Amino acid sequence: MLKTRIIPALLLRDDALVKTTRFDKPTYIGDPINTVRIFNELEVDELVFLDISATTDGRKPNMKVLEEIANECFMPLAYGGGLNDFQTISDIFRIGFEKVVINSACHHNPELIGQVARHFGNQAVMASVDVKRNFFGGYEVWTHSGKKNSKMKPVEWCCHLEKLGVGEILLTSIDREGTWSGFDIELTKKVSDAVNIPVIAHGGAGNIEHIIQVVHEGKASAVALGSMVVYQQKGMGVLVNFPDKSLLNKNLL
Amino acid sequence: MITIVNYGMGNLGSVVNMFKRIGFSTEIVEDPGLLLNATKILLPGVGSFDQAMKRINERGFLEVLNKKALVEKVPVLGICLGMQLLTRGSEEGVLPGLSWIKADTLKFPPNSGLKVPHMGWNRVFNASPSTLTSNLPDEPRFYFVHSYRVKVDNEADSILKCSYGLDFDAAVQHDNIFGTQFHPEKSHKFGMRFLENFAKI
């Protein structure tokens, strides 16, 4: 059977690695290349890189940093941020990434999804869906690094993305991101139950119990970790690390 | 020198990077004429079966590939779709495959409740012994992404098995012809050892 993938989700701001809290207050973590070397040695399942300022700055991906990453990493790699056109996306695949993560372009250029899926396969297209609760407690999908409210409901939106040809969904709870307070189980379960493609739960991981819970109760296919893999503990200094694999293996497939 | 056949399908950067890391040089060829002197051939591949076979035919690779693999018996490794191309054909398409291994490429059974593509890390089990798998690190696991699976006629040609709803052939070998359904270039030390073994044949 497939192992449950536990995926460090690393945030880039151009050429620096940062970590945010609720999509705000980016804090410098370090040099991305040094960090990926550590994850390579830890033999993590997969890595996702998200450039959180590419779209908002109207900037293309930093290909130089991404090429260096691809030269170092012998595991599946995904990149998202500022991917608006087919040529840029093709370049990401050419340098050795096998998945692209698309968020804002799913809203304003949905044809692009089908085009990329037809050319590189559905498995190569990951949609990033950032969700925030509104004043009344309902879930809404936000774009542009959490700055624009699309007013879409996550379940309908994710079903739509699956029809467009997306092969996987990176589902992020903006309210939980960087808080160490646990995943949004309700949100994850709603989306996982509604789609047939893998859902990667992201936002809120603080300990191994949280990871196990979102897989068992939230029905997540995979889990993405941010703060947990770059800080020692909540409120403490930077330490690139990975949760105890024997504990994970004991509790997850 | 490992000669990588570029028939326009998929991601060559990762394979080149991994061979570089383990100290073997590679060349990417787009012209069948440049294959004539190859001593080791790699068939990469992501994409659809028919599109790959169509391009192999259109670009004039078929004749020279057959000569290298079947007459000169140069070691050939097909990765992912590249392994499926070694078979007689695939349920994904209508074009014949290279037919270098007595095997077919089949769909995963529908309604098994398992998600297709089979994507992620999975354990593999030794089947028939092979130089490529004799010294893999403990508890070997590899990264897979595929919607179709290979089934060999002769179990002797299956060198690694993997289980996903059913057991399927994760790696195959017949004489000098090798194939892996997984992506060794994305499988850490496990893939590194596998490719090193191929490079050292």
C-alpha cells in the first residue's frame, strides 16, 4: 500500500526561505538550498515550494533558485507561485520539478489547467486552495496569497478543479497556518469526501497527533508541514527537522 | 556514458542530475544517428503510450533502437512509460509497443476503491534476482506515478513486485532489457543504488 506522504511545504519570498502566520508576518528562516540539503538527507517523501510573493509582485518564478533545488533533490518536487502561462510552467518541468502548483490562475485562466494536464498529465497539476472562515463561520476560497476573496465555497470549487483536470489539491487553512493549533479537520473532511483526487491537508500542524488526526478523521491523503519542520517548537528558534518517522509509520500507512 | 533518448516525452533534468551525482556522464540525443555508438541506453517517459510510440516512429528511432537492443544487446533501461513501451502494447492506446519483453500494459482494475494514478511512495519486494536489485538498501521503497501497470508472461522476467490493490511488476528484466515502473531518479538512495547498478553493468 502507498505510504501516507508527509510533505514539507516551504515558503519562498524570491530567493529567501520564510515562514508566515495566517499568511502574514513573514519571518526569515534561511537559505533554501541549505535547507533542502537537510531534507534530502532526512529522505523526506516530497517537497513543495511556494513563492508567496511572485503573484502579488507580478513576478516570474526565481528559476535560478529552483534549478539549484532540482540539482540537489532526489525526491518529487512541486513548485507554485507566479505560474500564469504555459511557457513558464514548461520551464519548471524542464529543470526537474514534476508538479506545478497553481492557485490564482485557476480563477482567471482556467483553460491553462486543462492545457497543462493534457500535456504533462493530471498528476503533474496540483491546485492550491486557500480557505478562510468568514464572519458567519462559512468557508471561503481566497487567492493572491490570501489577499483576494473569490467568494467561492471550497467544496464546489475543488469539485470544479477536479473537472478542469487538476490531479491533486493542496488545501490550506489560512486561519490555522503557522499557528501550531491543529488542522481544520472539518474543512479537510468536507473536501476529501467530495473529490476523488488526493487532498493534501495544510495549515496548523503542531505535533504528530495532529498529523494522525487529519489523516484518520479528516481523510487527508497526504499532509503538508510548515512551522513544524523549520522551528524547534512554537515560539522558538529555527531548526530544520522532521517528525519521528517510526512514530509516523506506526500510526499511518 | 548513458545515452538518453529524447523523443520529447517528459522530464529529463532529474535523471541527468542523479547520474551526475553518482558520477556517470549522460548525453541526450534527439537524432537516431547519434544512437549508433551508444553503449547504454535509457528510455525516459511521462505521457501517453501512443504519443510516445508515434514520436519514436516519426523521429526514426525504431530501427536503430531494435538493432541496439536486440542485435548488439546493449543494456537498455526504460523508466515509467519507458518501461511500458518495452511491452507488446498498452490498454492506454492502440499502437504496438517495442515488444522487447513478453508482457502487456494493462489498466488497474476499476472499482477497486483505490485512487488512480497510483502516486506516491510504495514498498517493493524482490522477485527474480537481478544485478540491478541485488544490493538495494533495506526496506526498499520507490516513488511511483502511473495509471497503467505491466504484466509479464514469464515470472522470471519480473525482478521487483509492488502491491496496490493487486501485485504488479515494478521492475522487469529480460537479458539486457530492463524497466522500472517507478522513478529511480526521484527515489533517494534507493533509486541512486538502482541507477548506479545499471550504470556499472
